[in-house]
Amino acid sequence: MKILITGGTGFVGLALAEALLKLGHVPVLFAMTPVAPQFGSRAPFRDVKFIEGNVCSASDVGAAVEACAPEIVIHLAAMTPDLATEKASPARMTEINVSGVANLLCVLQNACNVRRVVIASSVAIYGPVDPAEGPIEETRLLAPQSLYGITKLAAEKMALRLGDIYGMDIRLARIGPVYGPWEHDTGVRPLLSPQAQVLSLLKAGKKAVLGREMWGDWLYSRDAGAALAAIALSTRLRHAIYNVGNGHVSAVATWGTVMAEALHAPGISLAGGGDDANVHFPMKQDRAPLSIARLRQDTDFIPSFTDTLNDYLTWLEHYPNDF
């Protein structure tokens, strides 16, 4: 089955493509930039088709759809800003995150082969939820605070409305914070995951200093790819909206301490006593985990990468990455 992935050359897109390839499907990557050379010239992406284009351009999207005739489209293209980008480029963010969805679905209404569209949303639409209040169900009151979360919520509402108008099967995937294989500095995301930042510092022989332990529902990229593939392919979905997370909280500080030991590198510390944090992330407070009960019931998805550290280290041996 041919599956078009918008924003397909980002690290979640590559993880999704990897999962689809393992299942015997044919992912086609649509994005403004090609797969990073260190990945695109080697397996598994060496022979994966890439189509250059802008999701906000109807002609670009139309050409991509015509070229690959997908049966499923998974929309990952988005602008994920920090505070400085929110201040500087609110119109651009709205264009990509909201108008991009409208443009995509408007084009797809005439694509007779497409039987399902999966729109990637974000945990940011829930706003801050203390770990003691979790897990976060899909039915929870939505209270986004960041402009990113606000635009993702607007995109959700638009996608569901257009799905009704166009008679399309639209599914929303609210994804938690992701880290792991295929993450790299594309020049688009202002901040990499805190795990990638920690790893970069440790590999450079530097100590990673965190502002706090950073407890959250951290989702391994290969699990994220498998979950999105499951939503795209399942024949027994009963809901329009699914959380995509790990199902429990863990701390970046704990992960970094174990990684430092494995690399025989300087350790992890918390800011204070003269040390300023050198690991940053927009999530200003710890967050409760996403409930994935609905996802498990309708797709049988279970996060399978329990030993993420060794899997990540093995991946790094094959794909050296300076982020």
C-alpha cells in the first residue's frame, strides 16, 4: 500500500516510514527538504521516494498526490516553535499548522484512491496537566496555552469539519514528546528533544545540566512510528481521536544518568550552585502521561521499546549523529 507522509523527512516521519517499510508498505516522503544525507544514502531510506514541496501549496500537494496515488495520507508537517519563534513568526506558524491542513484536505477531496487521512496533533492542546492529575484522557477539557497548542487545536477542529464536508475518514493522533532514532538538526525545529541535547553534550565530553528532572510522557521515536502506522492501517477504529504516548512518565535526568554511564561520559546535574542549565525544552513543568487505553483497544499497539538506551546506542553505531 502506498502511503504519503507530509513532513516525512523529519525524525518522526522517518520513524513512521521505517515502521511502514517493516510492514511491507511503500511510504512516500513529501517535504520541503530531502532526507538528511547521512540517512538518505543508506538503508532503509535509500530507495524511498521523496517529493519536494510545500504543504501550503495546492499545486505542490496536488502534484505529490498525482505522482504517488496514495491510499493513506499521514500529515506530520508542522512548525514547532519556541517562545522566540512564537513572538517572531505567528502568522507563519498559523499558515503551516492550520492553513496547511485546510490546503491538504481540500486537495485530497478529489483524490479517489485516498481512504484515510491521519492528522498529527499534539499533547500541547491539553495545556499543562500535573502528573498527579493523569493519565490524560482524550475526553479531557482542552486548554492550550502556547501558540503551537492553539494552532494544533484549530487544525483539529478544521480537519474534523472538512472531513464531514468532504466525506473523508479523518483520524487525529495527539502525540506526546518524542525522542530517539532519526532525530537530527534539520534547521527547522528550534530545539531538539532534551534527550538529544543531553546526548550531544555527553558525546562532546561535557556535563549536561538540567533545570529540573523533566518528568514527562517521553515517547521513543520508533514507538511513535509504530503507533501512527497502527492508526493508519487499523480496520477497527472506533474513534476519531487517539493519544499517542508511552503511557507512563519518566525523567530525562534518569535517562541521561544511565546514558552517561554507558558512554563513560560526564554525568547529569541539576542547575544550581553556580551551574546554569544547558539543556532546554518548552515544557515548563512536569506533565502527566497520556492515556493510551483507547489506542491499545483499537489497534493492539503497545510500546515495545522498553530498553530504549541500548537500542538508541545501537542505532548511533550505524548512524553517527552530531545533532
